[in-house]
Amino acid sequence: MKKSVMLLVFAVLSLFAVSTAFAGAAKCPQKRKTKKAPASLYNKDKTKSANKKNGKAIFTKKAKPMACKMCHGDKGDGGGKLGAALKPKPRNFTCKKTMKDVTPGQMFWIIKNGSKGTGMAPFKTLKDKEIWDVIKYIREDLMK
Ligand code: HEC
């Protein structure tokens, strides 16, 4: 009996270790080789009139085929469940050093068109307005 209890405890502990290893935040600074948006878009910012609440809904559940948090993580640190297996890793929005050159327009360009050769696919189902909404949420609530 005692032995089986110990085995059970061991099994639970190792499962916990594995799941936390997979759900860890992405590194900071994070290597970033993402292509740069065309200048006209790179300097564009329409987040002022965007709806952050809707942006949060898109990030956490509404985006199709998959919510952003599945890869980028609830906190935006790149620690989403699906992100662990990806190479390169999902962007860690909480990492200032990596995000300093990532403008709202740059984000818009990648969300709309994807980052070729990475797990970041284009989100064709999001309207432009919705993309600005999710950018506002990321920049104001997740980026520190
Ligand atoms: C299947 C996993 C996955 C999902 C879902 C996903 N992303 Fe990403 N995302 C990535 C990866 C991987 C990268 C890194 C791409 C690279 O290095 O170029 C990335 C990068 C980004 C970047 C950084 C662009 C840059 O120039 O550095 C932004 C912004 C972004 N994602 C926004 C989103 C938003 C918003 C959603 C939801 C609408 C989303 N992502 C959903 C995997 C994902």
C-alpha cells in the first residue's frame, strides 16, 4: 500500500514537472528574424480608436482557427501549450528587449500575412479593425 502511494505521488510530481517544462515562457531576449513590414505600414498605428475589450476576446478565445493564447500564452510570454513545440518560438510580448522594434504596424502586417516559415500563420478571418483591437490589447495589457 505505502509503495503504491509513493508511486502515485511520484507520477503526479513528474507529470507536473513535464507540464511546467512545456508551458514555460519563451526566452528573453528572444532571437527575432521576422521580416520587416513595408515602411508605410510599419509606421501606421490605428490602436487609438480600437476596442481593447474585443481585442482581449480575440486573443483569448475568438480568433479562428486558434486563439492567440494557444501559442503566445495567457500572459503573452510565448508560453502557450502549442508554442512549446514550435521553432522559432512564439513571440514573447513581455520581453521589452525583443519588442522594442516591433511597432503596431509591424504587428498588423504579421497578423494579417503571417511570418513565412514559422508557426505564425496569416489570420485571414480577422477584419482589419479586429486586428487593431487585438494589437491594442497586446500592447496595453501584455507588453510591460
Ligand atoms: C500556432 C501558434 C500561433 C498562434 C495561434 C498565433 N501565433 Fe503569433 N506567432 C507565432 C510564432 C511562432 C511567432 C514567431 C514568428 C517569427 O519568429 O517570425 C509569432 C509571432 C507573432 C508576432 C510578432 C511579429 C513580429 O514582427 O515580431 C505577433 C504580433 C503575433 N504573433 C500575434 C499573434 C496574434 C494577434 C495571434 C492571434 C490572432 C497569434 N499571433 C496567434 C505563433 C502563433
